Amino acid sequence: MVAGKRVMSWFATINSKGFTKGIKDMNKNFKEFEKTTSKGQSQISKNFKSILAGLTGVGALAGVWFIAAKGMRGALREMAKAEQTSVKLDAILRSTGHAAGMTRQAVDEVAASFGKMSTFARQDVREASTILLTFTKITEDHFAPTMEQALNMSAVFGQTLQQSMIQLGTALNDPIAGVGRLMRIGISFSAEQRKSIKLFMQQNDVMSAQAVILDELQREIGGTALALAETFSGRFTQIINNLGELWGNLAALVTLNP
């Protein structure tokens, strides 16, 4: 009953601009989805788009009510996940003294960018970002490249993004030992590369040592996450991810308008 009253109150006060933007983003993803499908598969996308079109027309309130009623449980779960990630992100930025040189806004922008070019939801990328921030020797210049290679590692090795981030973050925080760890999971480094890393570390040039590792990862597995995202199943996964975020945004709006 309380949730229902909040929804009804929200209908009377909501500024629909944010929701409309979400629908437009969904339509954009459907266009990308269609590029990877055959004629028959494209029809699936068109059917879903017709539903979303109804949400932006005369049936907007009915469509929102349907999503709110049927998806409230999932929406609240998505909202809670986003809230918890934000709290952890802010806490880690404070506790590390912003060692990475990243602001909250910059981290969110990286997460949004990689969420669009992978099959991982933006919140999953934000969660991985909080882990990355705990490795204080990885600074702003290598933040986005590290995130990109963690996504590629997950795509290649079939593991969670959190697992990949812990593996890669640990390796970059201690490059000499990190090379050995990465070699054990299948990444190859030549004797010359290992020698260069040791030399850079002797000169206290951690960033250059990290660059050798990131460059080799790019050479071996670069672009894998993006390639998977551009497949039929990858595009569909992105649509599902965006629906989850849309539900979370709806739940947040309801909560903010009791």
C-alpha cells in the first residue's frame, strides 16, 4: 500500500524528462541491436520498440504503472545496489585520499562509458571501480585502461568483473610480482618485457612498469569485450541491463516523492 501511494503521488509530481531520456537511450540500443540481427531477428527488436513507443505516447502513465507494479521488486533491488555502490565509492575515495586522482564524477563517467561498450551493466562497472580505487599505485592516467583490460579479461577467461579487477589491480600495484601472477592465468611476457619492468621499478617509475603490462594485455586480448558486446546476444544483454537501470531510476523517483 505504501509503495502504491508513493507511485500515485509520484504520477502527480514527476518531471518526465528523465524517464523520456531513458526511453530514448533504450531506442538507441535497439537500433544498435538491429544492426547485428537478421531480418527475422530484427522483428523481435521492432516488437519491443513498439512497446516502448507506447510509453512515450498516450499510454505513458499506463506503461509507467505497468513497469512500476510488475518491476517494483527488481527496481528497488537495482536502486539499493546503486545506492550501496555510491556509498562505498565515496568512502573509498575519502579513505585513500583520492590517491588515484579521480573524482566521483570522473569514475561515474568511466563506468558509463564502459557500460556502453561491454555486456556489463554500468553498476557492475562502478562496483569494479571501487575495487580499482583501493589499489593506490594506479593513478588517473591508467584508470580507464585498467578498467578496459579488466573487462577484456572477464570476456576471455569467463570470470566476473570483480575477479578480473582484483587480479589486474594486484598485478599493477606490484608489477614485478604481478607479471608472474598474470602469466599463471595465460598472459605471456617476454624476458625483455620482464627485464624492462624490473628496470622501471628500480628507477621508481611505477607508471612505466604498469604500461608494459597494459600494453601486453591490449596486444593479446584487446577489444574482446567490445566484440562480444556487438554480437546479437551482446546487444540483447545491453538492453536488459538498461531496463534494469531504468527500473532502478523509477524506484528512486518514487522514493524521492513520498
